[in-house]
Amino acid sequence: MASASTRHNIIEIADDLFYRGGFEATSFADIAVKAGISRGNFYYYFKTKDEILDAVIDRRLQRTRAMLDGWEAQAPKPRERIVAFIELLIANRAPIMAHGCPVGTLCAELAKLDHVHQERAAEIFGLFAHWLEKQFRVLGADEAAREWALHVLAWSQGVASLATAFKDEEFIRREVADITGWLDGRIASLSN
Amino acid sequence: MASASTRHNIIEIADDLFYRGGFEATSFADIAVKAGISRGNFYYYFKTKDEILDAVIDRRLQRTRAMLDGWEAQAPKPRERIVAFIELLIANRAPIMAHGCPVGTLCAELAKLDHVHQERAAEIFGLFAHWLEKQFRVLGADEAAREWALHVLAWSQGVASLATAFKDEEFIRREVADITGWLDGRIASLSN
DNA sequence: GTCTATACGAAGATAGAC
DNA sequence: GTCTATCTTCGTATAGAC
């Protein structure tokens, strides 16, 4: 297999395993086996575990940007874009109930490990926050845009957190409806 | 040192280390060193890592019950009791920004490890949920009590999650004010 | 109940052959 | 670029002396 695609393959598998089992609990051997390469070959691409974490965070940043861009392209109205974000909770309900939110759980784990890449992982949250803020600005919420963006983000994080603990799909749907209701209330308040 | 107090001491230290560094990342050696005993002696009290996790979860359940009972004893009005819960985010802001919410992060980690004690850890959330529900019932919210309880719990979890990622104290204070505002809005809606 | 010594395996990481 | 072999450290866990 060519160098670039093997490297890409490793990152893809590491991303998945880090999400499902956690960063620390995932070993090089786990990744190598799933990637179909030897541990020795693995080290040709990544010298340390931190290096692969770095690459995984890069990938997640890239994919998050692509997803946010996609929502902007698909939905012309900010409200529908924000709803697309909120409904991610429903679309990903099965993995969320099993493994939590990929961003929140990575940030939490890296915080406990006091890991150097802590801030880089938090940047993924930063992308969402900034994007949501932008949508609220387009809606006309100048001063409150940042606050509302963080509020939606926090709320969805809380739903993911409890959904992981209780494995309750109905709870997710109810909260998603509530967040959407809150959003429409905010939008309505802007036209007054 | 007597048996009971050594055992208690181990649990106390394990609880703290599990919170600050995570369950998996904390080794027996870490606990033994901090407890001032040898690893060999450690095994006299706990045969496996799961056994000590079990004891730590027990301790957390007990302490959570005691805290909830304390709030009920100190505040006669349900509103003030719920506010006491919400303001836990402010009281514990420093450790939350450094290590997250003890309950949420433990549940998330155990979910990733697919650990047998996953449900037992979630029981701690259950205690909070049940207690909050009870307070809302006293306020007269019969049908909505459960939903509101889970809502407050989820919201506070989300705040803890983002606070850990962004290390933003102002954000915590703002959200706590928002949750309290939401609470008063719900209470006001009950008298109509 | 507490200790030291030690077995055993897993995980990160390296060396060097092909 | 990919492999096998190996080193080293660390973590769980046990045995047995005191």
C-alpha cells in the first residue's frame, strides 16, 4: 500500500478506536491489527502516541469544518443550519449512547491526562461555537450571538452526557425538541 | 493503622485520583504511594481494580445522598434546594475546569471501557435526577417534574463539559444565572 | 495487617533484516 | 515501506516472610 494511503488509513482507524474506547485505552497494537499492518510498520508513520493523537485531532478539525460548510451549503437559512446541528444528536444517537460525544469525551479525557493537546481538542468545540455564533449573527442577534451559541453547544453536550449514562433515546428526542423550541423562541424575540 | 481506617483511606484516595486522573490512568502504585502503604498491603484490601472502583462508586453514592439530604435540611423551599444544586457548578468551578464533573466523566469513561460498573456509576446521576424530580413535585409540577429534573441535570452537565474544554469561569457564572432564570420561569408558570 | 520480592503480561518504543 | 525480533517500563496480581 502506498505511503499516503497507509498513513491515512491508520489515522482513520485510530480516530474510530479513540472514539469508541478512549485514547489511553487504545494501544498501538489495536490500531495496527485493525489497519492490517505490523507494529513495526506503524512506527514508520508515527513515532509516538501523541503524534497520532495530533493527526486524529487534525482529521476531526477538518471533518468538522467540512460538515459545517456542508450545512451552510445545504440550508440557506440560519435557523435550519442550527437545527441541523441540534439534530446531530438524533442522527448519532446510537454511538452517542454507547460512547458519548466524540468532542466532549476527548476533551474530558485529555483534561484528566493533563495532555498537551488539550487545547487543540478544545478547538473542535471552538469551531462549533464560532459557526453557531455566526448563524445567530445572521439572524440578527448581535450582542447575544456568542452567548446563545455557547448555550446551544452546552445544552447539546449535556444531552449527550446524560444519554451516555442512561441510554435513553426518548430523552434525546425530547431534549432536541426543547432545544429547537428554545431556538424558535430566541428567533421570535429578535423580530420584536 | 487499623483495618477499617486503612481501607477507608484507600477508598478516599482512590476516589480523588480516579476523579483527577481518570480510572484507567490511575495505577495501584499511585494509590498505594499516596495512601502510604505498600502495593502488597493494598491487595490485602482489594483484589482487583474493579473492586476498588466498586467501593469508590459506593462512596460517591453515599456522599451524594448525604449532600442531597443536607440541602433538604438546610433549605426548606424547593427552589432554594434546586438553586443549591445549580450553584454547585460555581462552588466547584476550579476542579470542574481542571477535571470535569466527577459523575459525568466517570460515566463517560466507563462507557468507553464498556465496564460492568457502568450502570452503577449512572446511579449517581439517578440520585440527582430523582431528588430534583422530587423538588419539582413539591413545587407542584406533577407531569413535568421528571422532564424538568433531567433538563436541569443535562444543562449543568453541558456547562461542566464546556467549562472543562474552555476553562472559562465567566461562562459558568453566566450559565448558572441562565439556569436559575429558567427555573424561576418554570416556577412562575406553575402559579398560572 | 503490613511488608518485600517476584511472576506475568501488556504497551510504548527501537533495531535491523528484507 | 514493511516486516520480525527485541528492549524496557509499567501495571496487575501473587507468594510468602515478618
